[in-house]
Amino acid sequence: MNSFTTIDLLRHGEPMGGKKFRGALDDPLSPQGWQQMRTAVGDFRGWEAIISSPLTRCAAFAHELAEHLNRPLEIVQDFSEIRFGIWEGRSVAEVHNNDTLALTQFWRDPVAHPIPEGESVVDFDHRVAQAWSALLERYHGQHVLLIAHGGTIRMVLHRILDMPLQRLWRFEVPFAALSRVHCFHDSDAEPRLVFHNGRVA
């Protein structure tokens, strides 16, 4: 068995309706979104299991890939995206035009300035952390793929890099971005980001 667990993190591709705050909205992938995800994984077959958010923009591709590779698939509710409250379904431009101060403050410090009527970043971090710990225990020593959302992946990477929650927007997570982390079994070894928005090999 490996001395570490390898987790590849794949954000979903472009959904129907383009870019907007769609935390809990269950929009399917656009044709371009399907192509983005298929391109991102290519012909790689090294994953031993696939884990996914239950939302369609993640789970539909996860089902296709798991069937294609003949790998087990686990759907995990707590890897869903943050809930965007009154911003759900609205574009960034629309929110900026109508709620400029709240959006600016959220970008600057999402802990001190939560989304109006949305899920707090602290609560989001807590549920993703619980799901992440369960994943590491269940797939100890394996190489797995987690298909999730931009916010979810940021929560994982902030934990890997020991970043404060206030600095979540310091890196981009584009559609179909693929990242890899190693989590070592030795309790004294720090987890490691192997690459971000790269390619599997």
C-alpha cells in the first residue's frame, strides 16, 4: 500500500446557463461542459474509485466515468457547493450592480461578511472537512477522483495549504480544473499540493 493517499480534485465543467451563483441550483452540464470534463480526464485509468457531489453538474459525469472505467462510485452530499442565499441563480454582474457593498465585502472577507441568507463559510468549511476526513479514512492508501465544485475544492485546498478562510479567493478554480493532493499516513508529514489546474499522468 502507498504511504500516502492521492486525491485528484476535478471541478465540474460549464453548466447550462453560463456563469452565475448556482450553489444549490441543479443545472446540468452544457455540451461544452461535458467536453471540458472529458478532455480533463483524457484516457487516464489510474483512479481506484470516484467520489462526487450529488448535484447533476458533477454526478452525471461521475456516473459516466465510473461506468466507463468500471470503478466504484460514491455520492457524498456534504461535497455539495456552498448555498448562495439571495444570490442563487444570479450572475456576478447582476449581484455587483444590485448589491455592490455586500459582494465586495464577501470577496474581501467571507467569514466576517457572509452571503445574505446563505450558508456561512465557516459552516461550509465544517461540512466539507467532515466529508474530507471520511474520504481519507475510507480510501486510505488509494488513488481516487473527487468531482465537486469550485467552492468545495477551495475548502479542501485551504486545508491542505493551511490558508486562512479569509483568503479563499487568492486562487482560481476554473471549469474542469484538475488538481492533485497527497495526504501522508505519517501523522508528522504535512499534506502536499502536487499540482493545481494541471493534467493527470
